[in-house]
Amino acid sequence: MVRGKTTNGLMRHLRDTHNISISGSKNKKDLLNMGYYHGYKGYRFIGQSQNKIPFTNFDEVVAVHQFDTNLKTLLYPNIMLIETAIKNYTLNTLIGLGPVDFEHVFSHLLNDYKKYSVGNSKYRDKMKKRLDLRDKIHESITYNYSDQKAVIQHFFHNNKPIPLWAIFEVINLGVFGFFLQCLNQDTRIAITEDLGMHSTSHNQNGRILEDIIFLIKELRNAVAHNSVVFDCRFKKTTPPARLKEYIQSATGIANIMFDNIIDYLIIVIFLLKKLGIPKTDLKRIVRNFSTESEKLRSEIPVSVHTSIMGSNLRNKISSLMNFI
């Protein structure tokens, strides 16, 4: 039989084992509200579990947890806006190229493999990704039909092909990234041109948009599922050099490596600006981020704040304001 610890027992454990000052009804409520496992254990390190934050007072833990919560509140609606808008921009471009039922798009546009010779290893790799994409889309359609998603059931019940806009409604951001990846080069470039992102120096083959989608989908999933985001532990892959170079060139901001959360804010603001969001709204987002960061700075050791946010945070915020 496994016996757990009461909240009072957990407080004693934090004092006796982790040397963290914690006492009183306020700290007890804070611990109950955030939880020991999701809260303290999730916020006691930066990035990797071995990078322990030298907390001495439970109020410092609460400050980091609150910063993370407020950060997700700030980012969530803007990431959702970006996801919806980029799907709509993509759809609008594809409509100009011909029919947009999935089978037509699959046959005529999702054919990046054709630039390689049959039997070539890249041909096989591209073809496999294309077939995997079709399977993922069919899985999404099946799941949403079974889940009685009206937009999917309507076309099945009326014996009509499912248009691409309906598919975009039900696929996640990762599958959408694979969709972009499988498009032929001319189509990819047409989409990035419509978004004002095509660059002959950094985006010669139209790959920048898929790079961006794969980057922000990790943040999007962390925010949507209330995972920890303040230290970028959600990052599973290393962003390609062409993406870093492109964003640095486009924004005029140096040293964007996506190791600190400010770099993700930069790309969110970059995308929102491309989507025509007013400057006043963009500046408000950056000011809110800066306010939350300064509040955290006043509540934890400065060295810990620097480890979380990076040593050039203020320069990046200033440059981001200039970019806006």
C-alpha cells in the first residue's frame, strides 16, 4: 500500500529535505493551488532536471509558477490566431491554383517527390512522407467523423468530397506542417509570397513557413496543454540555421537561438506583424511580456532571472519594439 503525504507533510519535506522556507496559511494555499508534483517539481529546474534552481524560499517558486501561468495567458490567444490565419492564407493561395478537394491537391500539389529520380533515396523519403501525410489526414477525418464533428459528417452524409478548408479545421499544427513540407516548390513559394515571407537569400525554396510551423507547434502544444513554457523545455528539435538567419535578418535582432522564451515571443510578434495586426496591439503584447519579466526579476535572485531569460533580454525587447 502506497501512502502519500498531506500538504503539511509536503511542507515539512520541502523544509527538511530541500531547505526551502515554507510556512503559514498563504504558502499552504499556494502549494495546494499549484500542486507539489505539477507545481514545485515542475518549476524547480531550468530546462533539464539537473539544472536545479537554488530556491531558498517557497515564494520564489510561486513567482516562477505565476510568471509561467501569465506567460501562457499572454501567448495562447495570439498563437491560436496565428494558426488559424496561416491555414487561411494557405487555403487562399491554393484556391487560386485550382480545385481544393483533397484528392486533387494530393495528386497535383503534394508532389514534391517528383523533382527526384525514381529509386533515388530522396524520392523514396519524399514519397513516404507524402503517404504518411495522407494516412494522418485520413486518421483525422475518421476520428472527427466518429466524434460527430459536423463539418466532416456533412460532406460524408451528402456524398461530397471533403474540401481542404474542412480538413484544415480538424488537423493539428504538426500535420499542417507536414502538409506544407509535401507541397511542390512552386506552391510553397506562392504561399510564402502571399504571406510576405519569401526571401531569395534565406528562403529560396519556400521552406521557411514549414520551419516556422514546426517551431511554434511545440510552443503551441505546451501552452494549450498547460505544460511548463518559461524555460523552453518544450523544444524537442533544433531549429534549422536558415530559420534563425531569416528571422534575425527580417527583424534586425541578433542572437536568436530559441534557447530563451524571448526568442519565441520575437517570432510570434514577427508573424502577427505579417498578418497585419496593428502596431499598438503588438507593442502592448511586448510591454506586457516585459512587465511580467520585470516582476519576476524583483521576486527571484537576479542570477536566476538571467539564467531563465538570457543575458541580452533587454536589448532584444528594445530591438523588438524598434522592429514593430
